[in-house]
Amino acid sequence: PPLLATALGDRAHGVSVVDAGSMSGPFAIAAVRFATKTGMPWVLFSDADAPGRAAAERLIRDYGEGDSRHVVWGGCGTPERTGATEAMLLEFDTDMCASACRQLGFTGPTAGLLQFMGAKKGTIGRLLATELLTRHPWKGDPAHEHDCWPTPLRELVERVDELIPRTGAVH
């Protein structure tokens, strides 16, 4: 995954990202069940809107042994986040989002970006990551990157970094 590879460098080798499509879908359930049963380290990056929260909380409760430390909430605002990841990225850099959307054929007004991005979930992620990396290069330690990336993405990097063994051992 480009964001983690950039932020963590060689330490990201072996890290996999599973885009399950929906936290309530069969792929998310299978991934969390597998990771939990095998003891594999894992973390969810979930939308913080009402449907995203409900689905992630149900997934953690039913298949993730109830441990909410496995979730990093996307969304806007602090300390209590709301909204979807698309809203978080729009709040962070509207021009970045518009550029990614134009690559998928978006020609409408800026006000239509959120709806367009929501309709392109699963397709637009890599484009958004590329735009983010181009416009806001990662500079170092996530604890010191106050304006580099949105807070939820910095927290995701920190959480994944904590899960990667320091010895270089692969799990």
C-alpha cells in the first residue's frame, strides 16, 4: 500500500491492505475472523459516519474479540470524528480530491466531489493516495507530522508501526 510504504519504508514489507468493500460484508468478516483466529496483527480503518461505526463495532464485537483498539476511525473533526473517509480528505485538501476525481472523469462543481468520491469507492483510493503523496510528502515520524496528513491517516501509520516487529521477523 503506497501510504504505508512511504511512511514506514522497508518496515512496511509484508504489510497487506484488504479493501473489504464494507465492514459488514463477507470479506471483512472473513479477514477479521482469520486474523483473530491465527493471532495475526490487524487493524481496521473505518469510516466514522453512523453506518461505518455500526458496521465496524459489530465486526469487532462478533469476530474481533470485542477489542476496539483494532479500529482507527477516519472522518472529520476532533476529538470525536464523524463522517466518511472521503469527507476527511475533502476537508484536508479539496484540490487534491478534485484532481483525483478528474482522473476518473469528474467534470462537475466542487460541491459534487463528495458524492462522486462515494460512488467511486474501491476505485479512487489509489488515485487519492498518489495525490496525497505528491502534494503532501511524508517527512518522517508520524508523531511529528502535524500538518502532513490528516490525523486519522497519521494514527493508522502509528498503529501499523506498533504492530510490526522491530526485529525484522515476519509474521
